[in-house]
Amino acid sequence: MRTAFISHPDCLLHDMGEHHPECPDRLRAIHDRLVAARLVDFLWELEAPEVTREQLRRVHAAAYLDSLEQLAPISGIRHLDPDTVMNPHTLAAARRAAGAAALAVDLVVGGQARTAFCSVRPPGHHAESNRAMGFCFYNNLVVGVAHALAQHGLKRVAVVDFDVHHGNGTEEIFRDDPRVTMVSVFQHPFYPYMGIEGRSERMVNIPLRAYSGGAELRAAVERHWLPALEAFRPELIFVSAGFDAHRADDMASLNFTEADYAWVTERIREVADRHAGGRVISLLEGGYELDATARSVEAHLRALMGL
């Protein structure tokens, strides 16, 4: 089975202003790289549907969803915080980004694809049940996990997050749900300055000091992630695939490379092969140096596809 590659032109219309790092060119750079590498020949390209209100309500408060609709500008931009900005097309893009996660679940759990990658924006893993932050509005991955649990009846879903920032929204929403486990690495201390308190057996968050690289990533995966995932035996694995820990990305101070992203993806695939029938769904989160992000996505996809 091919890997589904899910995106939508609406994701290019969300724009938070000139020089903002979370820009439409991120998706263009990724697709251009995959075309140049001829990986698109092996991908099943699909357009994301709009997420439904029901799917969003599984993870976000109704009042929060209503407030986003009310705050959406008719023209210009509106700041929700210093970094998180809406334009008239933001919610259309966000609906497609979250809808991509739900479609990926239907395809992968339904047996039409073994794996999926959602090349979407805005990202999602900072969005909490009732708060937008960190460039995020809807928590795309969490919408997908909740859809897998509610619509498809899965009992054990794992989340892997290797973005340079801790996925505070994912943790906040699933902290008390025994059907979900989360493993992550992130630079600390660093935005959002969360993730090291209140850890449990199901929230295996491994902080890394600034300037950590591949050796520290591998140690975290082998000592902490893999034992937790093996004990949990997930039926499906989601990946918050942020590539802003790349050494060329000046938004942070970790030193990962394309080889590191390929290696960690191979470890994820091995767990999925043992416990989840190979089922992995990956969603783009961070990654702001365009060329490094595009190369890293290529490496991630090659490992995801076993190429």
C-alpha cells in the first residue's frame, strides 16, 4: 500500500504577516523537494476535507471554537498573542489541517493506506482544549487521535513528538486518558516552558539541553521511548513531526540532522510493525528553515515508506 500524502491549497492562504517564520513557503518547499526527489511517484496525493464541528468538539471546548469564529478578521490580521495571528483565511486552513488528520485515520485504519503524512498548516500541537498559542489554533493530531478512538474504536493510540518545542496541547488534552500514551523530546528550558512536571508512565517527556544532537536523541529513544511504547503496545502511532530541532534552524538550539530524523522514523516504524500492523500517521508541526525542513521531510518519508 502507498503512503497517503494529504494537503490542501487552503493551507497556503493562512498568512501571519511578512517575515513570520510559520509561512506558506514551508509547504511549497516540501512539495518541491518531493517532486525533485521523485518521491511523489510513490505517494498517494489527496486533498484534505474540512474538519467537522463534531470532530473538533471531541477535543476543544465549544466556547473556544465559537471565540475563534468571532475573532476571525474580515480583512487584515488579528493577534491572539504576540506570535499567533489570524488572517481572513486562517480558519479555512485550520479546518483543512485538522480534517487531514481525520482523513488519514480513515485511510490508515480502514486499510487503504499503511501510512500517511499530512503536509498541512497551521500546526497544532500547542493548541490546548480552550487556548490557541504557538502558531496553533486546532490541535490537528489530537483531532485525529480522538477520531481513531471514537469513530474506529481503537483502544491504544501512541503519540510520538520530536518537535523542538514540547507538545503541551497534546499533553493537556490526553493527560488523563488511559487510551493514549505520549513520548517526546524537546529543548528545555524553552517555549512553552512545560513538559517536565507531572509526568506519568503515559507521558514520557524527555527534555534535552540546548545544543543536544543525534546522540542525545538516540539515547532518549532507546532508554525511554521504546520501553514505554513496547509496554503500551499501540494499535496506531501518530507523529508530531516538527523539524525545527534541525541544526540549520535558527528558531531553536538543537542539532538534529536528516539522518537523525530518518533513524527515529525507522524506530517508530519498527514499533508499528510489531504492534500496529505498520500503521503510522505523521503530521507536520514545526520546521522553519525551508531547505532543511524540506530535506528532513524527505528523509522522514523515505524511512516511513521503507525506501
